[in-house]
Amino acid sequence: MKSKIILFKLSLYPIIFILALLKIFFSTTFSYAESFDIKNVEISKQFNMNFQRTDALDEGFKIAYNDLILNITKSKDHFKLKDLSLIDIKTMIDNFSIKEEKFIDNIYYVNLDVSFNKKKIFSFLEKKNIFPSQPKKKKILFIPVVIDEEKKNIILFSENKFYQNWLVNNDNQNQLIYLLPTDDLDDIQIIKSKYEYLEDYDFKEIVNKYFLDDYIISLIYKNSSDLRVLSKIKLSDKIVLDNKVFRNFTDKDVFNVIEELKLLYEDHWKRENQINTSIKLPLTIAIDILNEKKIEDFEQTIKKFNLVSSFHVSKLDKINIYYKVIFNGTPQAFIVEMKRSGYDLDIKNKIWVLK
């Protein structure tokens, strides 16, 4: 009986080997599997003798490209990328879909979804020495506190123009989603009681009420001529301080200041999620060749990692299937991403083993 089992196992290995070979030859090498998807691009065009449907679509491609650039690059890089030709934009589009189109009162309306090839976008940006960021939406608490230095008074919530207008011009392309605190009398009393050492106050009593790990506290110092904004920015495990001065400030400048501050905060968040495509870390991951579910789950998971530029099956033996993964980051960053996805790695040897 024992000899039959051994013979069965020996006969099974060639089958496994053939199946694994089929996996190598019939599965495509992954490269930034997910596209950058820009949804709900809306265009309207006057319908007249010169109307061309393709003109509207071309305008939509330009809008989608600009929206993508706003999403994944810092504000200082926008001007380097805004004048790309339509021909070059089209070379980076994987596909597009028309969700809706209609004619109303001689106006043509169309709504598009546009998908950009991630690999081509990253290659284009790398040539310009620009490192993009992973587009990640993040909900944060935002507390603006105006300090009138001449009257020695703190202005909060409903009386505060920054509080009133912060959400007026929300840009859907922004990655930060702001939650403003409620107009709470207890919070007002707490903050006003800290006037003398407001810059050292951690605002924990207020922040903890909203069950958010991340926040921005803006201390806005106002005098007769200038505005100074000290921002306490917590978008990760550390708190970053930023000091910005707006000269000759008047109340009519509130919206301009808000826009500048939002850009500043977006840049901080993009810096946290920056992808350095010049780093190409090769990793070899071994997975039990008999555990097909684990293999399939690993492939589906790895496709979602923005920092993985490519992966493919490099070799196999009777025990494992081996994946070569190119990662645009540090080994520790890869380990963290895997843990977030529910995977543990044995990293004692050169070849890492998926547990």
C-alpha cells in the first residue's frame, strides 16, 4: 500500500509541473495592472455646422489628463505637465467609455470615464524627474482657529470666516476629505482657556471626540496687515509643523488663502504617499505549489499594490512556485503592505516564503 502512495505522489509531480508551466506561459506579465481611472468627465459643446463629436471627446481626454495630474503630483510640478499635446495624452490612454450623451437645446453633452495606463504614466513622469503619489482619499479633522493679535481674541466656528468657507469650493480631485468640528460651546471654552499657550496645546480633548486618527490644526494669527498660519499636520504617525505668512491680508483674500492652504495640505499628503519609480527593488516570493487558492489570492492582491511595477513567475520546483516582484520602495514597505493585506512572510532567507 505504501509503495502505491509513493508511486501516486511521484506521478502527481509531472502534472503539477505541467500546470505550473501553463501558468507561466498563458498568464501575462503584470505591469501596473490597475489603470488610473478618471470618472465622470463632463463636456458640453454647441451643436452647429462645425460640430464634430470627436472634438468633444478630445476635450474630455485633456480634462481627464489634467485631473489625473492634479491627483497624483504635487502642486509645484503641475506647470511642468499641463501643456502636454493631445497626441501624447492619447498614447497613455488604455480605454474610455461614454456613460451618457445627449442633445438639449442645441447643446451636446457627454459624460466619460477615461482609464490611463499606469506604466506609461509612471514612465512619462520619471523622464521628467517627477515622482507621483498614490491617489488615496483620506478623511481628516480640520480645526481652524483665528487669533486676533490686536484684540487678543480667539475667533471660532460660526464667527470664523475660514471655518465658514472651508468647504464652499470643494474640489473632487483633492485627496483630503475635511470634517469640521461642530459649533460646541465646551470646545470653545476649552480653546479659549488655552490662549496663552495655544501653540503647545495638542487639542486632544477635541480631536478624540471625532474618532479620527488624522487631523490638521490651523492657528491663524491675524493683525492689521498680515496673516500667519501655523499648521499642525498629522497625516501619519508624526506631526509636521508648517508656518506660512500672507502679507497685506484683507477679508476679501479669505478664499485665496483657503485655496493655498488646501494645496499645501494636499502636498503634505502626497509626500506621504510618494512613489519613487527610480527604486526598482527585486524580490523573490515562494508559494506552496499545491496551494492554488493561495497563489490566486496572492496574484489578485499584488495587482492592487501601486508600488509594484511588475511581477511574473520566474521558476518552479516540486515544492514551490517562485514569483519575481519589482517593488518601487523599501523591503520594509513591502512587508507592511503585505501585512495590511493579511499576509505574513518568512524573510529569514534571500527567497521570502509566503506563509
